Amino acid sequence: MLHRRPAKRIMLFLFFMLLLGFLLNFYMQMASLKMDAAGVIGWIGAEPWLYLAGSAFFFCILLAAAMVLPNMYAGPACCTALLVVLGLADYKKLATTGEPLFPWDLMLLHNAGEMGTITKGMLSPLELIAGGLAVILGVGLVLKLPRVKLQPLKRILLAVTSAAVAAGFMITVGGNTALAQRLDYENLFWNQKANYAQNGFVFAFAGNLKQKLMSEPEGYSRQAITKIAAAYGGQPDHAAAAVPPETPNIVFMMDEAFFDPTRLTAYAFSQDPLSFIHSERSKTPSGYLLSPEFGGNTANVEFEALTGLSMYFLNDGSIPYQQRLVKMDSLPSVVSILKERGYRTLALHPFDETFYNRNRVYPMLGFDTFTSQKDLPAARRMTPGGYISDQAAVDEAVRELKTSDTPVFLHLVTMQNHFPFTKGLNGENTIRITGVTSDMKDELETYTQDTRLTDAALRDLQQQLLHLERPTLVIFWGDHLPALSSGIYSASGWDQEPRLKHETQLMMLANYDIGDKPLGTLSPAFIGPTVFGYAGQALPAYYKMLEQVRAELPGLSKSVLIGANGETVTGLSEVQKKLLDDYRMVEYDLLEGKQYARDLMF
């Protein structure tokens, strides 16, 4: 009997780990289906082998963790807590941005403190209390459950075997092997929501671990890139849209989560929050930016604007900064082009410098210096708990321009308008909005107040430009729409308007004559060549290619295509297809290929 009791406990323990593996797999898939339990049951019925294999993977992870700590319940308890948080993050990300959780999202874990700031308010007090109680209960169970003892040699054997099986699973899925396909797994990397819904969280997440940004286009070679370079390099340079009296400063101002809230026609505003922008947009080149993102992924908009490469060609859910650029030594960009032409290249972001690995990506793109919030201890915040204000960021940018004897390219990424939209975070709300339900009134009024402050900062920037001796050109845009409650958008019928949910403000300011020709709706990838036209800069072959693409498809995103006449495009012409094939080939070459275009097109 004495020998049978430990054996029985071990068998019960193994059974409990197996059961927990099935439950955790169910929970993770439920998170990927917006907590729809019935949907998970339907998925299990359709894909039983994927569910069984995923549950077995969790079982192996739990078992390996159990062998590490003296108390065999402690390791699985820690794993369970981690997976619960991971599932919650998946659910919240889906609800906020419409995208599931990707492996590269975990690279933000080293920014845990900053993530806590920008996600404040996403968890309700009830959820926080429930989480705290769950932790207390879990610790109590670990301490109270009868101990399971296992000889060291058996522990090592189980740990190694479990870890090896789990690693084999990752290799099998990551390699999209024949075994994975027999389980009915198909890596739908081009549609990540469908990928997670069809394959389950475990398989989709594991399959993304080795996912490239894009697949190699047919016919890729040095000869193909040489032919493309010759075709566009031989094109005449476009006539300058403006001719400054001397080499101008160029400023990119990408404003966090900024768009025009008055476009939400379901609501009435007590005053115009964007009085400056609305009064000036007919006097200067302006229009809309077609953001490739909604509610988040700022770095992808920045990636397009700085490199001229388009998210349109990349696999669904990609974040190039995290997946590729951080591993590269260099990549041609507007930064490197202007640096070679004698510009000082400065980056300014009043937040943590490691977010999206900017501290590693910016030098690789060619920036000479990077000023982040650690370099701005005295910068103004509207309240002690708020972000550094757009006005403070503008003041710092102008200070940099004033102190330079050479032309400057300055890339400013602001933070003031970032989530959460907590009442009072940026001061008292001065605009009242009617037509919005009471549960969303504070949220919308707070966001609108934030945009009013940005509008005021832009007005001040225009005045400060007049006091600069060097001609200076500023292009301002919002990176994406804010992650407001979905009901705020749906009340204005935006659920049926993908274009509206991706259009943000875009306008130029300058202290020399740049005319007033409208910009229309423009993708961020085309900002570089557009600005070169207004700055009197010659276009490299790469920008000549972008200009030809822009002439046909100025709005290029997976959500919507916009043609030269400003209308939505539903089918591509042969000319457009050829342009996009060339663009795709060059983009692959620069990101995943041999970078033949570096010497041929820049």
C-alpha cells in the first residue's frame, strides 16, 4: 500500500495536467474567438485533431514546468497564470485593433512599465479584483494540495522528454510539415484572423514564429532588379512642386492616434476642436493619410513613411520593426538619402526609446541622434500622469531646428493622444458633445479635447516657423484612428466604411510658398517623394517608381485601394498590376533579398 499511494498520486497528477492542458487550449481558443464558448465547441467539432494536438502541447509544457520546481504544482501554476494573461491580451487586442496576438508582440514585454501606462483602463476594476482573487486561490491550492514526490532521475527524464516533444511540435508547425498538414493545419499567414480562427491559437501562434514578412516573388534575381532600376531611373525627374530659396529643413510630424472627430456625423460638437486645421487646409497642401492600421501598430505607419515600403505586400499581422529591421545592419530610407545629401538627421519621440525597438532601428535607418523622454525630464505634461504634450514636443523640435547650422531632417512621433482616454488626463474637457450615449460621452469628449490641444500646437508651430531663418517644410499626419469604443464609430455607420476608419488628417506647413494644391488621400509610403517635390530635392530611381505607383494608386492598403481620381478601386488595370509587381519585387529585394536595389535605385 505504501508504494501504491505515491504511484496513484503521480497518475492523478498526470491526469490533472492532461485535463488542464485541454482546458487551457479551450480557453486560448475562446480568447481568439472573442470569448465565444459555443464557437470553440464548433471549432473542436470541425478540427478535432488540431484541438487534441494543441492540448497535448500544453500538457507537455505543464509537465516540463512541473519538474523544475520542488513543489510540482508551482511550475504548472505559473504556466497557467501566464497563459491566462496571454489569452486576455489576445482577447483585448482583438477587441481593440481587430488583430490577434502575434509572437512579435511579446517583444514589448521589456516595456512592461510603459505598457502599463498606455493600456491603463483596459481592465475593469471587476476584472482586476477577479485576477487578484484567482492568484490568491492559486497560491493557496499550490500550498495545500498533497505533495507529489518523484525521484530526481525520473524528474529529469520527464522534463527532457516533455521539452523535446514540445520543441518538436514547434518545429513541426513552424516548418509546415506533412505531419502538420495531416492534422488539417494550413498556415493562412495572409489572413491572420482566419489563421487563428481555423487553426486555433496554438498552431497559428507557433506557425508565426518563423513567418517571413513576404514570400519571394516569381522571377526574383539581380537581373530583374537591374531591369526595374533602368526602367524607372531613366524617367525624367518630376517638376518641383515648390522651389525654396535654399536647402530647406524637412520635418515629419506623425501624431499619435490623430484624426478629425467631426467626421463622425452622428455627433454635434459645442465648438470646432480643429479650428486651425479646418481654416488652413484650403490654404496649404492637405488631404488625408490612408493608414495601413487601425487603433494601433504605430510603427507600421512610421515604417512606410520612412522607407517608402508598403505594408500592402507584407503578410497579414506583420510588424517589420520587430520581425526584420531590428536584425538588419542598414536599410535605405528617406533618412539615409537626406543624410547623404548633407542633412543632419534627428529623431524625436517623447516616450520610451526602446518601444518597437526604435533605439536599434533608428540608427540602422540613418538617424544621427534620437531624443526620447529620458532626454526630456522637464518637458511639459498637461497633468503629472499624462503624456508629454504635443506642444512640448513641437517646442523641442523647433529648438533643434534653431540650433543647427546645416539643414535638418527631423522625424517627430508624438504621444499626447495615445490611449487611454481618461477624463482629466490632459486637462479639463472644454468641448461638449451631444448625440453620444452617456457611457461613451466622457471617452469621446476627452479624445476630442486631446485633438483640440494638437490643433493649438500646430497653430503655434506655424507661427514659430516664421521666425526660422532657414526655409522649413513640415508634413503633419495622424498615424491611425484612435482605439475608441466600437459603438462610437458604429453610431456613424463606420462599420460599413473601411476607408473612413483608415483616413487621418494630412497637411503641410512651411515658411515659404508651397501653394495650396490638395494632396487627396495618400498612403504613408508616398510621403517621401511627395515631400521631395516640395523641398526641391531630386528623386532617386526608387522614388521615381513610387511616384508612378502613386499616380495610379495614391491609396494603397489591404483595407482599401484608392485610384487617381480619389475613388475606391475594386479591380486593378494591367498598368496597375505591372507597377505593383515591380514595387513588390523591389520591396522583397530590400527586406528579404540581396538588396541589389541599394546601389541601383538610391
